[in-house]
Amino acid sequence: MTARLLPLLALVVLAAFLGILVLEVPRLDLGLVIAATLLLAIWDLVRGPPSGH
């Protein structure tokens, strides 16, 4: 359970940090980079570790 909960917590902390950044600096290009960053982090979380580990 902890192996799935800790990465989820890290994703929430990353999203909160990036959310504050995009609220303080409201620019379209920055928002697109942040969206791409969050999508890659979510993809990594969903995909999980390799099956050999």
C-alpha cells in the first residue's frame, strides 16, 4: 500500500507547487510546460515500475 501511496503523495506535492507557480506567473507557455510536466508525472505513476522489480 505504501508503495502506491508515496508516489501519489509526491504527485500531489508536485501539482501543488506547479499550481502555485502557474497562479503567480499566468503565462500560456509556462502553463503548457506545466501541463506537460504533470501529464508525464501522471503517466509515470500509472505505468508503474518495471515488472522485474
